[in-house]
Amino acid sequence: MKNPDFTADKALAKDFLSNFVGPHGDPKYLNILQDVANRKIRAVQIELDDLFHHKDVDEEFLQRVTENTRRYVGIFAEAMDEIMPEPTEAYTVDEDRDILMTQRVDEGVDGGADGTDPLQRMPPDIKRFFEVYIKTFSKATPLTIRQVKASNIGQLVKISGIVTRCSDVKPLMQVAVYTCEECGFEIYQEVTARVFMPLIECPSQRCKLNKAKGNLILQLRASKFLKFQEVKLQELAEHVPKGHIPRSLTVHLRGELTRKVAPGDVVEMSGIFLPMPYYGFRAMRAGLVADTYLEAMSVTHFKKKYEEYDLKGDEQEQIDRLAEDGDIYSKLARSLAPEIFGHEDVKKALLLLLVGAPHRKLADGMKIRGDLHICMMGDPGVAKSQLLKHIINVAPRGVYTTGRGSSGVGLTAAVQKDPVTNEFVLEGGALVLADMGICAIDEFDKMEESDRTAIHEVMEQQTVSIAKAGITTSLNARTAILAAANPAWGRYDMRRTPAENINLPPALLSRFDLLWLILDRADMETDLEMARHIVHVHQNLESPALGFTPLEPSVLRAYISAARRVIPSVPRELEEYIATAYSSIRQEEAKSNAPTSYTTIRTLLSILRISIALARLRFSETVAQSDVDEALRLMQMSKYSLYSDDRQRSGLDAISDIYSILRDEAARTSSMDVRYAHALNLISRKGYSEAQLKECLEEYASLNVWQIHPSTFDIHSKTNKPFMMSMM
């Protein structure tokens, strides 16, 4: 390739900036420059897609831009200086900078008295109040860190990875300004690296003529600084070959790109791949070897946070259409991991985990968490880990870890020495990285007891308190915890009590809103259906027909982000109903010889959280009684595997058991009338369906135990004993 003509390229850049027409028929970059002149924005991003579609730009120019990007950033900046329009609106004056620039222009400080001294000529960077970035092609395939080679030095590359560490944002000197004590002139020094050697003696023509070694004083207020942040980018797990460890790359963010990422974010970054030579004693040790870094030009998040989700027109229409669907709760739940057979109620609980409830802050500063915590405990092979992985994939912010591979420090926070400042800094662990997201912990039962206690504070107070190496602080860990565990002996042993099988301390169990016991029971029909489902998935790489099209994870995220903006409240008329339901759960546990869970006042808060999450799914401002009933049903269904086995051992079939439940309820209330909705709620908690309830009513009506109204299903007792039921 022939040597580039930078003057011609600058003219081409001016032509592109002046004449490129955007998708709406307006001059795209002239409008951006007008906003820059009016001080509305500080960053101008040149997109290679726009350069590609501009009629006067050839492939050679595009190639030069991508292979010598840093030089062409300067060329585009110079072109913008020349065509920058005048301000059309009043803007806020930056006192220090604008007054100094006005003073310099008035005094003619641009090259000294005769205008010939290059060191006294103002660099273009000190005059600019904007930054220029060049963004690579949107359809360019991102490289992994190990695919970036020495041949990419100086080129524009696109890299994907996960952010593991972010430094504080600090000022980086771009132009150093000195004042000479002898001649009084301003001397300018452009800084292009992380370190520079300050000038000591005045190099101006006047001082040389007078043979005076003028002493230079660094003027910090007159110098120009940029915001600077260093980020560590690590390879994604799926990009690491077998037997290798993930590689990492240092990324430098400048100006308006700072504070765009946080540890735990999965991002795509485009930037210039550059060498970073060592200085001082390290340079002597390193010899000719140089470190490398990426000077970022653009940052794109794979998954936006819920609060940052900006719904487009078609997404809003789709969400409105879904919200009108009466069966949206079930459809959203079945769209979670449709390749996994069954577990419908488990998926409903996981959907509510994604939605959550709003955090409450009382007048005295006390906080009540809104995140739900769920623990799935079950036999091997019931797809616990697959459900965890899928939820992390759907959630905008999620961290997956395992119990045996996690230490207490790895979950909370570690004290490390910062390589940039050599100071001790805190590096967040998995729970801190998952702040405002979900932390999935697999093999929860395999964790050491000392490490597991680190989770207690996070689950209720949602903070991580640290007192290490002279650092005493509290970090936010507002995360929903999703744990998966096996019972104490690998499989659930029905001969032992639930407490022996679960083998987790009550202090930890009470913090989980739902504890799902998933037992692998042999059942001819269920096993046959599951086997057919798995074979179909294995052959076709997709789930069998569900009767509707499962929603994509992106649509699920959009729907959940819209639902999380609703803040429902519990009406006064439901307060007594919820209190009664909670007290009845306590009474049932007190009567039970071997309780499956520990019911505390936290259980009441769990009922409220689940009910509010259900109301959010309906975009309702108030919680309905049906939401509370569904919350109670989910709590009961979480132990369904145990109840079904108890019924098998007791010899009761479904019809007889439903009759026993209704008879006991009538006896408890000393009433012959029980509402149908209440009866349905009672039997749903025990894992029975409405069809089984109707079958029971018809069977006992044929035995003349009660009488059913032909149209309204009202039941009237044929005796005066208080176990008769009325359906209303």
C-alpha cells in the first residue's frame, strides 16, 4: 500500500462530516457538531458503517482508518476543528477553562511574540472541548483475547469478555502548561503516555537569546486533564480452550467512556491495540519486551440492566399484547428452560425470583429486602444445575459459582494490592459482583460451614461488612440468591426426618423464601413422558411443542424490566387474610412431628414478597387475594414430593384425601358452609387440582353426603353435622 496523503485524507474527512446524511435525511455529523458547540455533548463517535456507506470513501481509506486508527482520530479531530459551527444556544460557562482561553487569545499567546516558537504554540488538544472516538463495524465478529496477536498492534479491534476489575476514575494529564519566571511566557508540553518527564528549564527563544535558564512552574489550573479509568477484561468461560486458564487484558477508558462498566459486566469493547513500554527500573528488567493494552473507543453491554432498559416501539406493543393474555403467568414460566421437562411450579418460582419485589425503606432508616431467595434441594439428575445456568443466562446481571469452588473471601470481598497505585483495595467477590442481580450457587451443601456463614448477612441485610488490612467498610450486595443442593446422603432418605435430610442450619433455612424439595420418584406415566421429551430434545435440539411459541430471553428481559417498574401495595382488606394464613401455617407446623421447614416471621415477609411479585406480573398497583393464594400454594407445593409420598404410605387416594381436608376445615370453623374458592385454595396447597375437587364433590354427592346445585355447584348438607360444604 502506498504512503498515505494525510492532507487529502483530512479533506475527505471534512467532506464526510459535512455531507453525510443520516437515516432520517438530516446531516448526522453536522447536527452532532452543533450539539458539541452548544456544550450539550462532549463525545463524537465516528462509525465505520457510516464511512462505508459514504459515496466518496473508498476501501483504501477505510483500511487506513482501521490499521492506523490513532493517527486518524487526530485527523478527524482536526477536521472537526475547522468545520465546527458557532454556538446557537446559551451554554454553561466552564469558568477556569473559558476564562484562561479568552485571556490567551486576547494576549496573542500562540507562538510567542513573533509566532515562531513551536513550544509556545497552543496544542490543538488544549483548545478542544470534545473527544473523538472511532467505532468499528457493528456486524464485525468480536475476537477473544487470545485471538489478538502482535499483527493487530495499532489496529482497531473488537473484543468480548467479562469485566473483573475497575480502578477509580482519576485525572490524566493531556497537556502540561508551564510559566517561565524569566520571560513570563506559557510553555506547552503534550503528554501522550501514562508517565512524562516534566520540563525544568525554559526552552523559549527569548531565554536562549538572553542565555537565562528560566525556571518553569507547572500551572495545574491552566493544564488540561482527562478522566482516566483502568479496567481488567477477562475471557469468557466458553472461549477458554480445554486445560487453559482465562487470559486477561488491560483496557484504558478515557473521557466520556469512564464509569460505563462495572465488575461482572459482560461487554464488547472496540479499541486500539497498543504496546505499553515499561519505564524506570522495570524497563531494565524487561528489556525489549513491552506490555499491551486496549485504548477503548466504544463499549457495548451484552445485557442491559433492568433500570437501563429502554423499550422500543415494537417491544412495548409486544409487552402490552402479552399483558392482556390471561395465561401470561404460566406462559412466562414455561418459557424458562422449555427443554427441561416438567417442574412447572419450580419455574414459576424462578420467574418470581427474576421479578422480585420492591425494596422498602422505613422512616427511621430500616430496610426490608425485596429480593427473593430460593433453594432447590433434590435428588441427583432433576436438572437443578441446568435451571441455575438458564436463569443466569436470562438475568441481565448474574454470577454463577459452586459451593466447593467458593471460599468465604471469594463470595464476599478480598483485600488486594492495586497494581496502579500500590495501595490496598477491596476486590468484590461473587455476591458483590451480583449486586442488583442474581447469584447462583450450585452444590450449596458441599460448602464449608465457615464459608457458608458469610452468606447470612447478605441474605437479610444485603450488605457485606469488611474489617481487613485497615479497611473498615460495608459493600452493597443487593442480590437474590438461588442455591441448589443435594440432601445429606446424596438422595432423599424417606426413613429419616426432613431436618436430617436437609442438613442445613435453621438460621440459613429461615432466610430462604422458598425451599423446594424435588424428589425423583418412579412413576410409569411420568417417566415415559420424560423419556420421550428428552429423546425429542436430543434429536431435534429443541423442546417439543408447548401449544405456544416460547418467549425469547430478550423478550423475557423486556417484560420483566417493564414489570419491575410497578410498585404494588397490599390493600387493608387483605391484611387480616394474610395474618390468618400465616398463623394457620404456624399451627400446622406445631402439630407436625417432623416439620419440613422452619416457619418464622420471615415466612410472612416471604408471602408478601411473592404476592407483590405476582401483582407486578399483572402490572397491577394493588395485590389481589388470588396473588396471596398463589403465594401460599407455591409454598405448599415446594414440599409436594414429601406429601405425595406420605399419602402413598397412608393408603389414601386423592378423592378420600380431599374429602378429609374439607371435613377437617368444616370441623375447625364449626360451620357447614365453606366457600368454593377457599376449598380450592386448601386442596391446591396439598397439590391437588380443581378437576380432582369436582370429582370428589360428585362422588360424595352420589353417596348422599351432600347435595350439589345443578348450575351453581352450591352444596347443601343433608345432615346437620358441621363438615358439609357449600360451593358459592
